[in-house]
Amino acid sequence: MLSAKQAREKTDENKVANFRKEIEKIIMHAIDKGRDAVNVSGTVPAEIIDELKENGYTVEKQAVGVKISW
């Protein structure tokens, strides 16, 4: 049986993976609409922000969420 610590770690990993998929979907939708930026509400995990920056995106913190542009 998983320990509570392992369960928390797996949950965190899944949250990040799911958030990554959602961001990719939002970006693709914006591209289809001819846009070059998106606003994402809420807190974006630091590792996703780092990954976006590594891939050439500009990430700006907003009052609520972040703006991702390319």
C-alpha cells in the first residue's frame, strides 16, 4: 500500500502533468485564433513557468494569474 507521503507526491506530479496539458491546450486554441498570448488564471506551478521560459515563452505575472506570450 502507498504511504501518505507517496500519495501526496503522486498527486503533486499528476497536478503538474494535468496543468501542463491544460496550458498546452489553451496555447493551441489561441494559436488557432491567431493570437500570440494567453492569460491563465490562478497559480501556475513554478516548474511549469520554468519550462515555458526554457521553451522561449515570455511569462509575466498579472494581478490574477499569468500572461504567456510567444
